[in-house]
Amino acid sequence: MKNPQSPIRLPPPLGGNPQSSLTPLDYAYRLLAQRAYSEQELADKLTAKGFTAAAVTRTVARLKDQGYLDDTRLAADQAERLRARGFGPAGIRAKLAQKGLSSEMIEQTLESGGENQDLESARQLLASRFAPDALKQPQICARAFRLLLRRGYSQEVGESLLGSMADDAWDIEKEHIDDG
């Protein structure tokens, strides 16, 4: 007995796979409908799909002219999103580089953020993860310091937020490394 709520499955179209006849532009539109891509990421996706280099170049240029590809806007949006998730400058730099953005664009984006924004972002990250009184314990402070370093914040940011506790945390971290 069939389930009356099960979805009805239609047979595949007669022409075979409907994606096999996609143009590079159609395929790019489908990708961009899901999320934003950098020019390099999109070119890599199109090339991996089997489109020629000339077709990829034309498609990327056309999408750029139409305003669908904008690496500057993508870098700014991604940097803001990553800052909100608690990433520091080095972490943001690494994530943007993974997207195929140029190092000049990454540095330009990070310069617009500023040191005060990094401190505030790190402060929010610590507040979301640790109770203020817990940071008075050396082991918890060391854990918070390591979190900041893993997320791409500089040692100076960690020390300025955690104060003298950061010096103790750094000493504990050195002992931990030396013992390991």
C-alpha cells in the first residue's frame, strides 16, 4: 500500500540530463543563486565543469559587467561576517585568501576595519565564551588566550584584553608546550 503523502516522482525529461545542455552563463547563474562567489572561485567552478577557458573568461567578464561578481563587495561582506563570528585579522586574511581574493584586496579590506574593531570583536568573542569571573583563573585565561590566537588575533590584542592575566596565560602556554 502506497503512502498517500509520498511525493509524486516524475520521469526524467526526454532529452536526458537537463544540466548537460547548460551554457556557462546559465551554470554561473545557478551557482550565484546559491551564494556569492569571487571571480576566481567562479572561474574554477566553471573550469571544473568542463567549459573552455575562453568561455569561462567571457562568462566572468559578463557577470562582472552585470554586477553579479564584485570581489570588493564580497571581501567587505565576508570580512564583516567573519568579524561578527569572532575572527581576528589573521583568520579573516586566511579565509579571504581561500576564496581566491588578491592579497592587495584583502589588505585593503582589513585596513578599513581598524584596531578598535578588532579589540571589540575579540571582547565580544570572549564575553560569549567565558564568564568574567572565570577569566580570573589562570587555566581559563590561558584557554581564552589560545582561543584568541586560533581565531587570528595578535598576541597584543590578547594581552590588552586579558591584562596581566594574559602574561600568566602565556607562561602557562609555554610550559604546556615545553612539557608536550
